[in-house]
Amino acid sequence: MPIHEKSLIRPENIETHEELVIDGVDVSGHWSTFIKTRVVSDYNESLQEEIAALPGGEYIHRCWQCGSCTNSCTVNAINPDFNPRYWIYLIRMGMESELLRDKDIIWQCVSCNKCTYACPRDVFPEGVMKATSHWLEKKGHTPKSPSMHFDEVFTEQIVKTGKIEESRTIRRFFARTGQSLMQDWMIEMVKRMLRGLPVGMLTRMGLATFVAPRTRDWSKASAAIQEYIDEQHEKQAHALSLAELVETARNDAAA
Ligand code: SF4
Ligand code: SF4
């Protein structure tokens, strides 16, 4: 008998006997496929609240598991292991250790938002994927993802100057993620810009790489935004019990 959603069952939990006879009936091979009994005891009962405390995860409680997000997902189409519906299920059930098995692919969401438009319950699955990636990083399960580095570079620039200067953003993002600026596609893009853009615009762009453009009288707005960001980080750290985690790690290291 086929096992429904077999791809969700880890191979080590599936058992098939090459030769098996039960009550005189030969059920060898495919016919003797069983799912091993398993007991989950390490639930994190706060997992849903922790994800909901991070930007994008607020509406995870609305999910009714219809699967439309996974069916419409760009990444799932090329990698069936990328399954937003399943991860939302694990989070709502508090099955943290199961979720951690997929920690290295959750960040691969490309933010196309096809799931967001498909979701009948306005869960914003794309936001849940972002929140889950941030949760993995904040809890120390994964290093910062490239998209997290990009968000940080982007935010820092806005807070500091009130403007975005693309070449500065790209240079800093590349530096933080250890990438070379001299990549073939980058060289080609710059060549095309030099060929196609008006001289006035190129001059302004060139100057902006040396002197960052600023919004006039930005300092008060900058301070208010920074205060809000700090407040949010504090709330998130509290919701995720990060202080306790650090304390436990210190004690473990001392022991
Ligand atoms: S489409 Fe929405 S309601 Fe359906 S499984 Fe995905 S998140 Fe849940
Ligand atoms: S936003 Fe992410 S989860 Fe949603 S469909 Fe696109 S790749 Fe999939």
C-alpha cells in the first residue's frame, strides 16, 4: 500500500523486509513497508509563540494546513524537501527537533510570495519562512544567512543616512558575505551601465560612492527609528528567552 506523503518520512523511519512471510502470506519487499513507531517527548510548547514574536510570523496560528502554499511554492517545485506547510505544522505542534532537521534549507525561500497569494487564511507563509530563518539564527542553530546580512546592510544605511545608495549596499553586502566584487556578471552589468546611462546620472552615481547622500535633517528620524529597532530586538530576545540560553551556554562552558 502506498504511504501518503512518503517524502515527509525520514528514510531511517521506514522499514522494508526483503523476505517476509506472515501467516503463510508472502509480503516480501514493497508489501512489507512499515513506518517505525516513534515517540516524541521533547516538545517546545512555546515554539509557535516564539515564531509569532518575529516579524512575518504573526499570523501562523491561522493555518489550517490546506497545503496551497507548498503547492504554489517556487522552491518546492525544484526541491520537494522545501515544504512550508510541513514546517508550519511542526512549529504549531512544537516539534522543534523535527524542524531543526531542515534548518539548512528553510532560509532558501526566495520571497516570491506566490504562497502569500495562494493562502486562503492570510497566514503570510513567506513571512513565516523569514521569521523561522531569523529564529534559527537568533537561537544559534544556523549562521547568519546572506539575506539576513543584506537586510542588516540595507537597514544600517537607511538609519544612518535616510537614503539608499545601491552601489554602497552591494559593496557592503559582498564584503560581509566574503564575496568578490569582481564577478563576471557584475563586470558585465557595470559595462552596460557605462554604455547605456546618461553622463549626468553616471556622475551622480560615481560621486555617491564616495560621499554618501543624506536626507536633510535626518538625525531625529534616525534616532526614533533606531529606538524602535532596539525596542523590537529587546522584545524578541525576551520572547525567545535568549538571555537564559546565553546563561545556560556559559554554565555549560564553565562546567
Ligand atoms: S496556504 Fe495558508 S492555510 Fe494553507 S497550509 Fe499554507 S499557510 Fe496554511
Ligand atoms: S515566498 Fe518562499 S515559501 Fe513562498 S512560494 Fe516563494 S519561495 Fe515558496
